[in-house]
Amino acid sequence: MQDSLFELRCAAEDVKTAVNEGATSAEITQLCNEFVALAHKTEKFRMKE
């Protein structure tokens, strides 16, 4: 669970960095898709407990 939370935070930071650096819409969309996938993965860990 701890690793998943770290991955989730890193994904959020990647989105923030991309926006601040002027990434294209396609790049931001891809990062957001990865962010959402990680959030779903992390949520499944919580459901298993």
C-alpha cells in the first residue's frame, strides 16, 4: 500500500510538472490517464483489507 501511495503522489507531481512546463494536451491527457489508473489500483488495495 505504501508503494502505491508513493506512485500515486509521483503521478500527481508529474501532471503538475507537465502543466507548469507547457506540455501538450496529448501529453497531459496521457499523464492523467496514468494517474487515474494508479488511483484505481490503489483503491483496490484498500478494498482488500
